[in-house]
Amino acid sequence: MGRFFLGFCLPIVLVVLVVLGIWLCDVFGLLEVNRLALETVSILPGLENVVKEVELGKKRSQMLQNMESELRARENLLKKAEAKLAEEREDFETQKLQWEKQRLREEASGKSSNNPKNGAGKEVEIKKYLELIGGMKPAKAAAVIEKLPVETSLAILKEIRPSQATKIMENMSSDYVVALTEKRLKP
């Protein structure tokens, strides 16, 4: 009975010792168990390409993670651009309301008095309005001015400081700057 027990337990003990030895080697970094298992499986017929397929799967996974992070970054940029656009729209609406109020005041004051001081008052109001445009950020001022007729835009650009006019024109579309230039140069 002892021989039977020894013959039965010895292989089990040897298998346990081999598995324990492989595990310890893996823990201490002497052996890569995953790679060893894949290479062992690739020896079997029909499973020769298992190692290559696992490596391709890892590469695909890494590529998908990179693409996902890139898409998240683009999404964040889009959200920031939308927020900026909403802010610019609010600024434009505010300026539009101010301009409409000013225009209504001008019309009301024009109807109530027809004296020569009214012309001087109108010039002061125009200068104040031009100061408002000159005080705006060049990109926003360019967006507002581009929506005006070319003649009006030329009149505005003549009245503000040349440095400010240059900054505003740099932010305008090239087509609109060409139209302004053509209109300015025509007698």
C-alpha cells in the first residue's frame, strides 16, 4: 500500500512543485507565464498563430484607446468653441440692442428739435459710437462691421484710429477687405 501511495502521490507532488516554481518565477519576473502559455498552445495543430493574434488584439486595443482619447479631446474643443460662440452671440445681441436704443434716441431727438445744435449733437453721438466700436476686440468689431454696407464700413474705418482700423481689418474676411479697397479706390 505504501508503494501505491508513493507511486500515486509522487507525480502529484512533482506537478505541484513545478507549478509553484513557475509561479515564483513569474512573481519575481524571471519568466513570463502568459507568453509561455501562449507559445505552448501555439504548438498544438491549428493554433499556430495564437501569439500573433493576441499581439494584434493588444495593438487594436491600444489604437482604440488612442482614438477614443483623441475624440474626447476634439469634443472638449468643440464644447469650448460653442461656449465662445454663445458668448460672442450674447455680446453681439447686447451691442445690437444698445445700437437700436441709441438710434431710437436719435430719431426721437431729431423729431423733437430741428435746430443747428442737433447736427453737432449727432456728431458727438456718432463719435461716441465710433469709440465703442474702437474699444471692442478687433475680431468682434470685424464681425459687426462686415455686416454693414461697404460705404458705412468705410466711414467707420476712416474715423477710428489707424492702428485699431488695421487690427479690425486683419480679422475681416479677405473678400470683404477687397470690396472695401475697391470702393475706397474708386472715385
